[in-house]
Amino acid sequence: MKILEKVLILGTGSAAIQIAVNLKNNLECSVGIAGRISARSQAFFEELFENNHKLCAHVQNKEHHLLSGECVINHAFVGYDAVNGEWDTMILSVTNDAYISVLKQMDIGILRCVKCIVLVSPTIGSHRIVSHFLQQSGCNAEIVSLSTYYAATKGKNSAIEVLTKGVKKKIYLGSTSKNSDAARQLIDWLRTLGIAAELTRDPFVAESRNISIYVHSPIFMNEYALNYIFGEDGTLKYAYKFYPEGPITQYVIHDLLMQWEEITGILNGFNVEQFNLLQFMNDDNYPVRTESLSREDIENFTSFSAIKQEYLLYIRYASLLIDPFSTPDANGRYFDFSAVPIQKVYQNEAGYWCVPRVPNEDYYRLKILQGLARNQALGTPTIDKMINLYEQKLSLFALMHRDSLLSDDFALKSLDEELTFVCYED
């Protein structure tokens, strides 16, 4: 059974555009895009209609040419409630904290006809949240979780053009259906793009293989980073640089390791075995030279004491201050790999204060993990500390700007509905 013949992409961001181009050009399927009604999406739809439904994807590096191209999509829906027709597959290309709110806006009759729903950037437990929500509506679609979106994509010259700067080495997929044809078709499609893909035992395994879950919270949810994100200091700070240029210190590395151990305990409750964090960082994400980290140390990471594990993680981040595989310039300078600016709170087109996707989405991830831990009677002091600090900064900013327009980003999250879905036994 083919599930990639009539595909609807939910979301109008850069990833959605890149996915649409790759689906249309590689599988020659019918592709539609639906998005929420907002000032940003209005610009997308206006330009899309003016250009007769054409989208364009560019790549920064020639080796990623398989992802480039342009296409004409078949359908576009302004507002999720405007979606009509029958769709084999829906691809949720929105932030994982928006899955339920997006699906709630859609016609139940349309959802009941869908065979498969693909989660592009889920967090741990997202497949259960979506699956159990849909089951309440009489929809029994298969849910396939990707470990993460397969590229690093941003807007280019217009609302319908994107630029992909990097491509993931490997994507993991997990399905709620055993012997999933849908997952195999998605794997074949990813491989046509030059991306390695592996089917995992279940979605929990795939969802746990997202490096952002382990890295973002310790780096972005500490005093240094949050003071900058919510403060008035205009001096640029960089996410992956060491203090004082960025937040990375021995204490951030300690929290990174402790959070990994806490998440490992949570995953054990879902029969997901501990995996080697350092090997995952190096082999599946971005490697360092063996002169910096030996293969023996990488492969034996889980057997070492906590202090040696922190030492090796510190070496890893120090070794990536520059791109160790780039070509140095005439002055011996390598590419400044760690110079990724931390984004500050901002006002959107409608004048509402918003929190950047990082750390707003990471806050949602941590709240889900905290709820899962409490359901299993597990302690998570590191996760709790980061959540408490983030909520303090969020509330303080809201108080200081109480006369301004504030988006929902500033509401403290209570995820009772989502946690009920995740903790519900199949």
C-alpha cells in the first residue's frame, strides 16, 4: 500500500517548504500545504498564490544538491479548518508543542480517512500524544516519528524560497505499526536524498535520538543564557562558545551529563536501553578529530566515571569551537563553527512579545519529561532546576512588560492532557 501519493504538509515554515520540494520532485506525488492564519503565514500564502503555487529550495553546499529544486504544489489551504479532500498521509511540520492544537482545528471526517501521520520533529512521547488524541476522534492512523527534521533550513529571499545549509547524517524512524510499509517508504524516500535512515523498534527509540533534547536545555536554560534572552544586554552572545563569549562552563557540562542520566532513567521505563551519548554526538551528528577524542574513549564512554565523562564532553565542545574539518585561511584561521548567535525575545508582526523557538520548544520538552518522570516516581533534580529557572525568568519578563502584548509563549505550561495521553498504556 502506497502512503505517499496524496500528502498534506501541515505548517508553512522553512522545513515544510523543503519537504514539499523533495516529495514533489522525488516521488511525483500530489502535495498540499496548510498553515495557520497569521501575519507571517499571510505573506507565505500571498506569495505562493502570486507565483502559481511554486516553491523553491536552494542548498549551500554542492554535496547536498539532491535536496535542491523547485516544484508546483497541488493544493494550499489558508487555515487548518479550511483543509478538504482525502489525504493518504499528513506530515506535521510544526513545533512539537503545537501538534494537538493543529489537529483540533481540522475536520474530524478528514482525519478519519488519513492512513499515516508523520511527526517531523517530535519529542519523547509525541507519538502517543498524537495517537491517543486521534483515537478519541475515531481515527486509527499509523504514527511515524522521525528522530528529527533531516536538514538545517532557513528562509532565503522570499516567503516561498529556502536555503538548506546542512543535512543530517542519519535519521531514525519509529512507527506505531509493526512491519510498517509507511516507514519503509519514508526510508526509501530519505535515501533518494542521500540521507541514511534506520527503522527502530518503536517510536520511543526514534524520538530519543534527537540531539537537541540533550544539548539545548543545559546550554540555553541557565542563568547566563536566560539573562541574555530575556534581558536588555545587546552584546551578542554565542550558543556554543565558552564563557564569557557564551554559556558553556564546567557547570553546564555537568548539567548536560546529569540531564542525560535522568532522561535515560525515564526511557528505561519505556524499555529503551541506554545509549552512548558521546558516540551519538560524534558519529550521528558532528565529529571531532581523533587527535582530540580517541575512538576508544568515545566507544567506552558509558563505562567511565562521571568526572571522566564530563571531561570528555568538555573536550568535545572545546574541539568544536572551530570546524576541525574546514580549510584554514591564509592566517591559519578555521571556520568559526561555534559562533551561533543566541536569539533574544522579540516582537512579532502583530506587536506581541515572543520567545525564540529555542528555548521555548525546549521548555515544552522538559515539562513532558518531568511529567513522565513523576508518573514513574523518578527524581529529576537537574530537569526541575532548569524548568524552575526558566519559569522564573518568563514570569519576571511578563511582569515587567505587563502593559505590553504578550504571546502564549509567556504562559506557564500545564500539560495534563498531553501527559495523560503519553502515560496511557496501549
